[in-house]
Amino acid sequence: MAQPLANPSRMDVDPKLTLPLAAGATPPGFRPHALELTWNLRVPRAVVWAWLNDPKTFTRGQLPPFRVEFLPMPDGRPGGFEPGCLNAHHGPLMSFHGVIGEVRAPEYRDLIYGYGSYAVSMRVARPRRLQFWFEEVEPGRSALRMRLDTDVRRGFGALWGGVNRFFWWNFGLSARLILAFRAWRG
């Protein structure tokens, strides 16, 4: 017999359970789409890791009605970028809800999107996984590599790729500016 949850308002997600979400079958009528980008940054890897793994990077300054949320961890600690943390990025025409999967500081972070996540509609684009690799290039310089895996409706891949390249180009520009300013400020 199933045991009742100690606190039914919180969910404890074992990161080992997220792999089937990332590796599941592509739905009929969709094709897998992968976008990979790399940004070279003039700051140490530890600075990039700290910035990209701070929930405030994503929750402060959000333009309404878009929002990023992290649920508290089962033990009551604030949610963030640690395995098992549930989160959602949502707004008009998008709902990306997922769980933080593998985290290997300061090298790698994985976000597995849940079934039902979508961009535009469930019939157009379904994100599956967002991965970041943090690499030390030389002292004081690093590279941030990103891979976004999405199932897209046949015929929509080129448009999806173009829109995402523009979005992530802006992300890279913001990262360069913010991190350069922080390094300059000391």
C-alpha cells in the first residue's frame, strides 16, 4: 500500500527518474531538433558558474507576464539549481516546466523538461532538455556551451532554430555584458 506524502504540497523527484523524460520517444509527426552554441567569456569559469547557477539570474528583472519559478526543496530549503528541484519558465505561448537533473560543479548542469512543456502550442514545439557545459579555456577566460533539445513539428525546425539562435544570441550578449561589468566592478 502506498504511503501518504509527509507534505503533499511538495514533491521529491529522484534525479534518476528524469532520464526517461530526456530519452523518451519523439512523438509522431515531430522531429528531434538540437541547437548547440558556445560563448567565449573573459571571466573565469567559476564566475560564469556562480552567475548561471544563481536563481536570481532568472527570477529578477523578468518582463511581465513572463516568469521563472523554482519550487522549494522537499526539506524546505529554497529551490535552485540542484538535482530534483522543480521549476517552470512560463508566459504567453510558452510553458517550460522541468526538473534539474545532473549537476557537476563547476562543469555541467542539466535541466529536463517534463511532458507537456511547449512553445507556441503542444502541436508545434516541445522542449526536452537544456544542458550547459562550463569550460576553463585559460586563466581568466572560459567557454560556456549550451545544447537545447526539442521535438518540433515537421516543417517547423528551420523557424524554431532561427528563433532560438536569436534568443540565445541575446542571452550570450547579456552574459558577456553582465559578467564583464561584474569583473570590472571588482
